[in-house]
Amino acid sequence: MLIALACAAGAWELSTALRQKNWYVPRIPVTAGSALVMPLAYIGGELWQWLGVLAIVAALMLWRGVQLVLSHASFKRSFSEIIRDFSAAAFVVIYLPLTMSFAALLIREPAHDEVVDGKFWIITVVVSVILIDSSAYLFGRKLGKHPMLPKVSPKKSWEGFGVSVLFALASAIGLTVWLLELPWWFGALIAGVVLLSAVLGDFAESLIKRDLGVKDMSSWIPGHGGVMDRLDSMLPSALSGYLLMMLASRLF
């Protein structure tokens, strides 16, 4: 439920930000659809996950098409602009609820063979991402002197990244041995994959905000921006965590 609400809030924020650059995404349908993907993935697994995403994208395109026809805007706007609106709707659904729905697939995964319940994988991934983000932010503010990509995210420094590597290794290895009951070296692999996912997710959202000309996706969380500003690292990490669990089920 919490994941579904977060995705719904993030979809509302992102579609609102896209409108500022004339990328029109129907906010109410995309918000409702984003919340719906989570229970679909949890109940029906991969099949319902993908069918749900495809159905939601199709419904958003139909919704927008009907809006344009009823308002007679379709006769005034170029074909490329209409395709741009359709593409924006598909982007929001794929970027947000689809990637986060892999967390729902993790939660529903039961223990089998030598692999523990999926809920322990969620804990491992989420805790690691939180420590990666927090350590990079806190130590980067104090020690950061060399920006990683100053034109994309000037506050991200190599010093903060170096500290986050240590926290990623400590948290992932510790949780892998304790919760997942897997070898320490697989924890090191989890640390590397989750670290890369978290950093790339952070930079991806920074690029989106830079292109849209906004500092934060919203001001819903005072001092922290919006929901999307908290989800950016989690989105690709949810997918990475699911793939790592699939790999573990084949290795052990």
C-alpha cells in the first residue's frame, strides 16, 4: 500500500512538472493507474504487471485522444505534438510504476531452495540505498570538493561517493550474510549493483529536473522537495534487487 501511494504521488508530481514544458499527461488517470500497478504485480506476478502497464499506457493515450477530439485541439496541433503527449504518458508509467513494481514482485516472492523470502531482499535493498544516499549527502557536504558531474548535479562529489561505497559494502554484506543467508561475496555484488543503480537513478532525475527547469519536483516534503526526489534512487534499485534475487535463485 505504501509503495502504491508513493508511486501515485510521484506520478502526479512528474506529470505536473512535464506540463510546465507543454508535455501534457492526464494527471488523474496516470495517478490512479500508477497506484494500480502495485497490487496487480503483487497479486498476479510478472504477467499482470506487464499487462497492467500496457493497459494503463493504452488508456492514457485514449484519454488524451478523446480530450483532443472533444476540444477540437487535434485539428490545431501538429501530429508530432500529439505523439509527444502520448510518449510523455508512456514515459511516466514506465519510469515510475513499472520500475517500482519490481519491489512488489520481490515482496510476493516466497522462500524456495536456498533463497529466503523476498521481504528480506526488500529490506536489504532499501536499507542499502538509504545509507548510500544519506552518507553521500552528509559526508559530501562536509568533505566534497570535486563534483562528479557538475553540469548535472553540482552537489554530488567524488568524496561523498567514496564514503557511500564504504556504507554500501558494509550494509549490503552485513545484511546479505545475516538476512539473506548468502555468502559475503554475493553481498559485495549486491553493494556494487545497488550503488550503481542508486547513483544512476539520482543522476537520471537530476537530468529530468534540469531539462524541465525545476529545482525539486514539488514542495510536499519540506526541506526535501517532493516524493520523486526521494524515489529517484529507489526506482532502478527495485529492478536491480529483483534481478539479483533471480540470479541468486540460480546460483545457490
